[in-house]
Amino acid sequence: MPMLAIALLAAGTYAFRLAGPLLGDRLRVPDRLRRLLSTAAVVLLVALVATAALTEGNGFAGWARPSGVLVAGILAARRAPFPVVVVAAAATTALLRWYGVP
């Protein structure tokens, strides 16, 4: 990637980060829009997780990876500590693959 593109991306990122504190008092965002943006962020995150969990290349990733993601989701919903969530998801996926589940 050319250095000019990197510099422009860095400047744009910095400008976005700086805009919040500078414009926070001047800009009124309606509550309905705040809720909509919050919901949109969750939907995008779920779509990213689903895509990463279910696909590999151009096809289905197999059953082991989605099972590990499911275990992680259940533990995260029950507010388990993050290291426990990661280790349990990895162990689930590894055990299923060890037993021959793709």
C-alpha cells in the first residue's frame, strides 16, 4: 500500500476520533437514531461472526468451527471470563476435529 494512502487513512481515522469530543456538545443525535445505530452495530457484528464461523474459502467450514463458536456464545451470554470462553471454544473445536468431525 502506498505511503500516501496509509497517511490519508491515518489522518481520517484520527479526524473521526477527534470529532467525537469536539462535536459532542454541538451535535444532537436523537434517541431513536442512537438506538438504530446501536442495533446496526450488533447486526454487523453478528454477520461478521456468522461469516467467519460458517465459511472457509468459498464453502462451508464444517461442523467443528460453528460448534466452537456456539459454545463461546453460550459461555459469553452466561458472563464467563474471557479466557474461559476462548479456551472452551478452542477445546470444543479441537476435540471435534480430533474425533473426525470436519
